[in-house]
Amino acid sequence: MKASLKAKLDQLLERYDDLAALLSDSDTIADQETFRNYSKEYAEIEPVVLCYRSYEQTQAELAEAQLLARDADPDIRAMAEDELESLHENIDRLDGELQTLLLPSDPMDSHNVFLEIRAGTGGDEAAIFAGDLFRMYQRFAESKHWKTEILNERGGEHGGYKEIVSRIEGKNVFALLKFESGAHRVQRVPQTESQGRIHTSACTVAVMPEVEALDEVEINRGDLRVDTFRASGAGGQHINKTDSAVRLTHLPTGIVVECQDERSQHKNKARAMSLLQAKIMTQAQQQQDDIQAATRRNLVGSGDRSEKIRTYNFPDGRVTDHRINLTLHRLAQTMAGDLSPIVDQLVQEHQADLLSALGTDGDA
């Protein structure tokens, strides 16, 4: 274990003991707000402290076994050597658990998300691919028992979407989808291609955490332009005959959002406001990330929309994530919503990057 990590763990252990004393103090118990704050902190660091204590105990047992391994009695030496192998395995396991527990958590990981997919270069084929991507994420969401709802869509002339905005609700949605932002490229023979030539098209995907509290992002009402219009539809008996669709323009940033999914203008405006808040927060976060990226390389990419993050090659049946040099020959399963083999690798690479930073920051 690195000296910097051990120093951090020793500090946590000391703080844990201090909190235990504070929580048993009558003055702390009398102040309910202070008691709640201390209790929350105690609960947050307890898993790390308990794991560290197990690690330290195992280290002590290892030192004792190493002494016995030098004993004059061959039977005692043999017993000690068997125990050493088991103790080394436990130490490696506990060391890995400790490093993972020390990783800084992303407060947005538990949030629901807004998923935007826009057709890029490639015309009709890009729009069709946008539809394929949306169905891929929709099926992945179903496998996780998440709920998906479409907020706004503009269909392509030959299928798919020029643009589609949806909201995905469930457990740890942002944690698993946050690395999907970027340019997704497809290589295949379009249905409209008569000569069988492979075309390359692209779509951009943006995943933004939903702001849970309205006061997390303050929006001055004077900075908003609100337009209402008649929602588009396929016609027939269900066509919307009222101006229920809402478009919000945030004048300082130029961000524009629309929502026409709900039949109520009030509900559409509330949904649009939530989406606008998410976009403003994401823009501010992106600016901060850009500054950080200048000093530290991010293994899973910056999430910039212009960055090509993944290629879906249909002739070869493979999908490649360029950020982690991962190629899988399971395109059909991926498009059917089985994203876990890719998502899990991205999360692991991100954790490895955080662990590396955790060590270098402490050694600096």
C-alpha cells in the first residue's frame, strides 16, 4: 500500500474514533441537527474503517506467520507457509477493497438523466442510426428496470430521428450512462444503397443528469423566453388542437429546449424547465471539466460531442470503443441493448484513473 493512502486511512480511523466519542456526548445528542450530521459522516466512513482494521489485523497475522516460517520445527514451518499464501491473498483483496472505497463518489451518479440523440453526418442513414441507438438504450433501460419517456422528437424522412430527447428514470442511471456522451459512428450498407457500398454516418449522444432540486440551478425568469405552439403528431383523432407544446429559450446562454410529450401545457413547461436546468448545469460542468482536462488526462474521454467515442461496424459485426481500445465482436447483442460488457469496462477504466490520481495526489 502506498504511504499516501495509508496516511489517509490513518486520518479516517482517527476521525472515526472522534465521531464515536462525539455521538455519545450528551451535548451532541441534545443538538439534533449536529447529531444527524455526525451520524451521517460516521456511517459514510465506517465501511472504510472496518475494512482498514481487517487489513491491519491481517498484516499483523502475516508478520507472525513470517516468523513461524523461520522456525526450526519443519512441521511448524510447513503450517506457516500454507497460512502465508492465504494471508497474502486476503491482503491483496482488502487492499483492492480499500482503494475502491476511497474513490471520490460522483454525487450525480444516483440521478435520473436526459438522453439526447441527434443525427449528424450521413443524412437519412444518420437519422435511421439515431433510431437504432435510441432503441438500444431503451432496451438497456428495460433490462435495468428503468423507465423511459420521450419528451421531444423530430422524425427522419425515411425513419429514425433527426433528434430525440428522452428522460430515463431509475437506480444509478447516470452512473452507468454518463460515459455514453460523444459521437457514435456507424459503418454499414444503407437500405437505400443500390450498389452495396458501405457508408459511414454519425450521431451525437448527450447524457445529462436531471437536477433533483429546483434551487440547485437558479434561473432568472427574466432570462427566459417562453413560446407555446401546437404539438406535432401523426394526425387523426389524437392530433393536438391546442398550443400545449412549450419552447424555452435561456437568453444568457442561448440554450433552447422543447417539450411536447404531455397534453398539458403546464406539464410540458415543467418538463422543459427541468431539461433546461440540466443543460445549464451540464454546460457549467463541462467548462469545469475542460479546465481539469488540461492538467489531467481522463482515461474515458472528455465527453465532448465532437469526439468520436465508438464505432459500430455492421459488415464485421463488431463494436469498438476508441477511448479504451475495446473491440467486441458482438454487435447484434449490443444493438439489442446488452451494453453491460462495454459499460462495465468504461466504469473500471474510470475507477483505475481515479485510483491513479488518488495515489499521485497524495505522493505529490
